[in-house]
Amino acid sequence: MKAAIIGGGVIGGGWAARFLLNGWDVAVFDPDPEAERKIGEVLTNARRALPGLYETALPAEGQLTYHRDLAEAVTGADWVQESVPERLELKHKVFADLIRHTPDTAIIGSSTSGFKPSELNENGARAIVAHPFNPVYLLPLIELVGDADTCTRAAAILSGIGMFPLKVRKEIDAHIADRFLEAVWREALWLVKDGIATTEEIDEAIRMGFGLRWAQMGLFETYRVAGGEAGMKHFMAQFGPCLSWPWTKLMDVPEFTDELVDLIAGQSDAQSGHMSIRELERLRDDNLVSMLRALKTRGAGSGAGRVIREHEVDLWPAMTDAVPLRTVTRDVPVDWTDYNGHMNEGRYGQVFSDAADRIMIHVGADAGYIASGLSYFTAETNIRYIDECHAGDAVYVDTTVTLGEGKKLRLWHEMKRAIDGGLLATCDQFLLHVDLITRKSCPPRADVEARIEALAALHAKGAT
Ligand SMILES: NC(=O)C1=CN([C@@H]2O[C@H](COP(=O)(O)OP(=O)(O)OC[C@H]3O[C@@H](n4cnc5c(N)ncnc54)[C@H](O)[C@@H]3O)[C@@H](O)[C@H]2O)C=CC1
Ligand SMILES: C[N+](C)(C)CC(=O)CC(=O)[O-]
């Protein structure tokens, strides 16, 4: 599959990374001579962050090309994403070119933050709004607005690259999410202009409190809980009247005078000017990866964590009866490294535990089997740490079944670096089959026992 990225700035660069790291070929058209360097830097950050969201490897990267000619960039494209600056006349000019050269089968998406499809298509273009959020390679939300059939096709494609398509029912200026962002931005500008708070104090008010709530429950679920046992009706009765008290400046927007711009830019420099934009991006990405990974862990996942869990299901490679078995292929996430600058020892246990889980699934001791009250417990592990590995390293685990006899299962795992096959760690792991009700060891179900014994016999014969 091929994506053409028209405009490779902050958002176009993020789109290029999202498609490329999900295995698409990407062609970029941007007249800025600096575009290639900027996209290269965005890609370096994306490669470090995105694969770490998953417990298994993403597809092999596609091919990235840069083009001086728009027609060449869109040739053979399945998706064309316009991300030029937010000026309607510029978008119209770009669409006029795109309509002439884009294959009829390709979807044309616009990253516009606020224009409606009817405005974008005034001159006969056929674009839909596909509005992403920065950083496009990490945040799943994508607002789709426009022709219903095209949006349905678009949603399937975007789900396939790990995004969360939200179809907007009716076109409206600034779609859904930017209506909120504008409201918050407007209030924040007033608070700075009126000398009530600095940029830093406003950021603290968000990140120390409601910002954390919003990432996992949104607005309405959070307020339902805030209504206590009496719920949403009580919450609305108590806080509804505040809307007409002066708790908000409503639609009144402060004028962007030079004085206000200098005030805000100056405070922002004092707050964050000690870090470069790329450093701030890496800090943001590391925090987002940690938060998104945390949101994956409960049940089927919460909020954006659920989207990553669902995407991951399609990424697991099928397992065959090879000897040894390739049980893990993954990248080391940024939050797995410690003060020594390498993967923490505890995480090796996680990797080998994941490898054992894959063996269990392979022999039929899967989620249904566990729900039936049977499982395996690890009774002993002996890990040897042989070489260091770091955030972003691609690694894999090869596993041999060294014993499969009744309730006893013994596994030998070798964790290796993907780039050169270098041995990173080994693990000798002994597991016992258990009854989850009595919490005592017991023989496996006959079919699982037969699979384990067959695997052990095959592995005893040696590598295929
Ligand atoms: N920056 C943000 O936070 C977000 C921006 N957006 C939307 O994404 C779009 C792009 O915004 P940014 O990436 O922030 O802007 P940007 O200024 O970072 O990048 C725009 C890029 O378009 C290129 N460009 C200009 N004219 C062009 C042309 N005729 N053909 C091809 N490329 C051209 C520029 O050289 C530049 O690299 C806008 O519609 C914006 O509303 C959407 C979500 C978030
Ligand atoms: C500021 N903005 C309107 C361009 C923001 C967006 O459109 C989405 C985002 O990433 O915040």
C-alpha cells in the first residue's frame, strides 16, 4: 500500500511516520528544502516511541521517497493526505492539482483543523476531512467528516494502522475535538491577559488534575462519577447553574495584540525555553508511551489503550511447530529502561513470561482454557543476563520445550538482538499445571497434554 503526503510539516511528518511504521510505502511532496531533514527528525522520534506501544513487532517499515513533483508523488497511491497550512485558498489550489493526478480509487484526506468538507470541495474536489492529533504517530484519534461511503472505507484503512476513526455525524467548523480545544485555549488566553495566571500555572492546573482524568474517562463519564451515587442528574442539578455564573468568558475572544503575543511567548520561553522542540517532543512521547501502555493493562484496555490492544491482535505472527519456536518479536519500550540506561532486569522476566504465554496459547492452554479453571504457574526461573539492550532495540525470543511430562513443563528461552542475532539473555523456566479453583497442581486436559508431549519430543530431536 502507498500513501502520498502533501505537505510534510509537523502534521505531514507525523502522518508519514504513522504510515511508514505500519508497513506502507510513503511518498512526500513538499516544496520546502528543509522538509526532508524535518521529517527525518520526526521519524527518529517516532521509531523510538511507536513500536514500544505493542508487545509484538510492527510490520517491516515501508519505503520512504521524496518528490519535487506532486503528480509523481501521488502516482499509484491508495491514500493521499493533504497537510498544507490552514489557508482555504491554498488548500483549494492543492486540491485542484490533486484531482488531476490522484488515482480515482485513492482516498483524499485533509488534515484541516477546522474547514468543513463543503468548503474544501467548493471547486469540485472529493476530499474528506481526516483530522489527526499531534503526534499523529502516537495518538489514535482521527476525526472523519464528509461523504459517508468514503469515510467508511477510510475508517477501515485507518484502523489497520492503529488509529481510532471517529465519524462526525454532521459537518461543523472545527469538527468535535477542536471545539473543546478552542474553548480551553480561549479561556487560557483570558487568564494570562487578565494577569490571573501564567502559562506555567495554567499547565499545572491541567496536568496535575483534570488532564489525567480526561485521558481515561473523557468528560461525561468523569462527571457521572463526580455526581456520586446520585449520578449524572445530581451532578447537573448541582453544577448546571454555574454555566450562567461568570465561570466562563463564553465566546468573547481576546484580541491578539502584539502585547498579548509577547506576554504569552515570553512566559512560554521562561517556562520551557531551556529545552529544544525535539527534546520536548521526546519528553512528550516518552510520557505518552508510558501512559498509553498503562491504559492497555486493565481488562480489555481503557480509552486509547483499548485501541492499541485491538490493533495488536492483528500484529501477532502465526506460530508454526518450528524448533526452536519464535515466541516473541518486539521492540524495547522507553519505559522499560532504568537509571543505568538499559533494559531493567525485571523486564527480562516480563519478556520470558510473554514467551511462556505464547507457548501456552500454541498448545491450546488459551484464554478459554484458563476461563475453564486450568492454567500453568511458573515455579522456578533462572535468568542469565548476557548483554545489554536499550530502548527501541528490536529483540526476539526463541523457545525450546525441554520437558513436557504430565503436569511438568520446562522451557529454555534465548533472547536475541534482531539486528545481528546477538545473545542477550537466557532463561530456564519450570512451570506446573494447576487447577485454578483448588490452586493445586494437576494434570493438563488430555489434548493440551498431548500437544505438550509432542512438542517436547519434536524439540528433543533438535533444530529444524
Ligand atoms: N500543528 C497541529 O497541531 C495540527 C495541525 N493540523 C492541520 O494540519 C495542517 C498542516 O499543519 P502543520 O503541519 O501544523 O503546518 P506546518 O506549517 O508545520 O506544515 C505545513 C507544510 O506544508 C508545506 N507546504 C506549503 N505549501 C505547500 C504546497 N503547495 N504543497 C505541498 N506542501 C506545501 C510547508 O512547506 C510545510 O512543510 C493544517 O491544515 C492544520 O490545521 C491538524 C492537527 C494538528
Ligand atoms: C491547534 N490545532 C487547532 C491545530 C490543534 C489541532 O487541530 C489538533 C491537535 O493536535 O491539538
